[in-house]
Amino acid sequence: MLGHGKYQRTPIETMGNGAALVVVNSQGSYWDYSIVDETIISALVHFGIPYRVHDLSKKRLTKEILEGCADIVLAQSRVGRFLTDQEQCLIVQMVNEGAGLVNFDEDLRNYCSTYLDMFGFDRINPHPYVTSILRIRNNEHYITQLQDPGECHVFNRMTTAIAVEKWSKNMQVLAEGHLGKEQLTYIRHLAPWSAFEPKEYPVIFAGQIGKGRAVQFTISSRMWRKEFFGHVRGADDLFYRSIIWTAKKPFITNIIPPFVTMSFDDCCGRHEFKYVDIAFDHGYVSMPSLFLDMVDTHLYRKIAEDQKSGKAGYNTHAISYYEQMYHSYGQGPLSADRLKEVFSKEDDFW
């Protein structure tokens, strides 16, 4: 508990065939492996998605390992560089047989033809481009269902992506990375020998592969870092719904957001609102709902200070026990004139 009503889940790996297999390589690039916890693992924990980590540097992938999971999550940029052609072909085989696949490794240049053919990828630009705008193409797919068509998410920083110009008809493009004048200026410093046409390039592909489903991100997983964009600014659903959509069913999750708070009705200042302080000391931002006429004036300062500091959020429950905001007991809704009086009184209190 951090004093902000945020419950901290403890990362616990899950055994059994109903979990997502998170594939990483701890011996890979420090810059790629070091962000896996904050970009992928922390989100899996937050969204209550069962997972276990498979480190390629300690054990290679086998059919038995892949058969024992509901989803294969390639969780590290350039992890494809450490997957043998045989392992990549095995992943393709397992997806065709019903396993799910979500690949957050954008660098398709490290994948064999068998893997690329699964998506129908061709004409992959050998140079990365950069983007700071993620545009939702439409919301007809389960993964983008909560988004608005054409909605744009703007990053704090540029991040790299790989341009693909050809893909299978079975693949749906869910989102695009914008490449405009600002991005082109940035690219000239990143890859001065490259040439890109200003337009939108697909960055999320999704499709049915045999009996299974697969999602491929072609934008760097650094987009999930808070310094770039993060999970909580409107694209979190693209993350967890990709995993849920692809996973072999049944797939059990604890997806309810882990937010905990306290709300109290009929408050007039009992114990000088000491319970607000106790709750905050234990990590809860409480919400006392007040009977305005029954709160002693000497508590006004505490209410104001608690609100300003973020210790608690106070609101109006009623004027008093028998004087409600919208209606009168046994008589029905208040008249327009009476409503003006009541809310004028509330305005004066706050």
C-alpha cells in the first residue's frame, strides 16, 4: 500500500497449462532485457493474467514446454535474435495447433521465413523508423473494441518501429504509427542512410492462424514505459485484450483493476475524522460523505487540508438526515426554487 488507494499485487508465476509463457533472454541486450519487468511483467501482474517466465539463456524451447501454456508471449525486443529457426518453426506449429501468440518483439528482421509467412509479411524495411503517434484504425476487432476509430495516442518521446509493406489478407491491421515531418527530421539523425515515405505504417497485426490466434506488434515495447507512453493513458486495453484474445480458452484471469478505497455515508465528524488519518496511514484515500449542517465548524479546516493534501476526498451526502439534496421524505422531488436554495447552501459550505 502506498497511501494512494493502490493495492500492490505480488508477482507470482503460475504453473499449469492455463498460463501465458513469457519468453525472454536475460543474456540479451541490457537495454532490452532490463525493461521487461516494467513493460510486460508489471502489466501482467496488474491485470491479473496468469504467467510464468521462460529464460532462453537457461533453457531452450521445446514442444513439451509450449504445449503446457495457453499463450506464448515474446516479451523482449530483439528476442527473436536468440530464437533458433527450429524454435521459431515450433512456435508456428503450436499456433497452428491452437496456442495463442503475442509478439511484443518488433524487430522482424530477426525472424525466419516460416515465421514471417505465418503473417504473410514481406517487403520489410531493413531500417527502423520512429513514431510518436499511435493511431487506431478502427474498433471492429475485439482488441480495439474499447477505442474510438481514428483515435490517436501521443507519446512523450519518439520510439522505433519496423515498417512492413505486405501482409496476409487474413491479418487485420489494428493500429498504425504516424510518420510525418517531425518524425522524418528525427529519422535523419537516427538512420541518415534510410528513406521513408511520410504516411501511417501498421504497428499491430492480428489474425487467425490455423486453430490458433496471433498478434504481432511492430512498434518497440518501449512504448509501454511511462517515460514514453505507458499503460495507463488509454492503450492498456490493447495490451491485455491482445493476450486474452489470442490465449487458448478457457483462460482464467483476475482482470478487475486492483484499486481499493473506502467510502463513508452519513458523516458529521465523529472522532474528529480520525478514521480518515488511520485509513491514510494504511494506504487508503477515503471518501467521507457529509451531512453539511451537522459538521461542526471547527472541522472545516481539517476537511480543507485533507482535500488539498490528497489525504481524503469529502463530498455532500445531504444537508441533514431529513433534508436531502433532491427530494423530501414522503413528498417527492423538490421544486425548482427549493433546489436552488439547497444547492446555494451547498455552494456556500464548500
